[in-house]
Amino acid sequence: MADIILLVEDDRTSRRNLAAFLRLTGHEVYEAEDGEIAMNLLTSTQFDIVISDLNLPGQINGIDILDRLKRIPGKVDGILITGTGSDEIRNRANSLGAAYMEKPIQLKELEKTIQQKAIR
């Protein structure tokens, strides 16, 4: 089943590559380069999964986005990706019901995580 995914990643090359992979695996993908754009998209579009980088430009980071998912009607799963992870960040993501992945992202592992999240 194809999911509607919001991909939030400030690094343009990483975002394009991840989005291309996700589209090739059959998902519909929306892209945002910062948390503010992501929050606007979350108010206008119903997503199945949000994949967000932790560190984003602006005032809103990946944890803020995951926290917002808890207040959206319906089930929206989250995956937090980061290159600057820690046990504290992993625990915070998990407490918000999100999966946690460290960069560099292994594409097969990402797809496996999406599939596990998509089993509702």
C-alpha cells in the first residue's frame, strides 16, 4: 500500500534523493525544507507518515514536528532521522511514538521501517 509521506529535510540533495527513492517504492511524497513549511503542510494535507530530520533551520525542529503529530486527528506515524543523535533524542522520539534512524540512512532499512509503521 502506498503511503502519503511528508519528508522534512533541510539538505536539498538528501531530500531529493530520499524523495526519489520513496517515489520509486510507490509512495506519494511531499517535501519541506524546514519546520515552518512542514507545519503548514500538516494543516492542509492528511499524511500517513512524516519523516523529519531533527535539526532544521528556523524555530521548529524534528521533535516539535513529532509532537505536533500527536495532536492531529487520525493516525500519523513519525520517523525521526538525524546525524547528531543520542540516547536522549532516541528516547524522546520513541516517547512520541516515532521510529528513530541515524544518518547515513540505509534505504532498505528506511523502507522496512515505513512498512512496519504502515501496518496499522
